[in-house]
Amino acid sequence: RALCEEFASHFTAQKWKPKMVASLNAINQGMKDKLREYAERFPKRLSK
């Protein structure tokens, strides 16, 4: 059972991590955006 969980967690993490990092790096603050509005986009992007 432990081997199965280790295997699944290893490959699951490898699968979504690059996509998540690229997605977060794509969030930009617009010229008229307040810092709070900009910061609120991160959790929204992570929940997708």
C-alpha cells in the first residue's frame, strides 16, 4: 500500500507542477489593477 501511494504521489506531482508554475507566472498586474486585485488572482488560478 505504501509503495502504491508513493508511486501515485510522485507521478501526480510531476504531472501538474509545471502547468501550475507556468499558469501562475502568466498572471500579470495591469496598469490600473490594485495590488489586492492582483494578489487575489493567485488562489483563483490554483483552484482551477
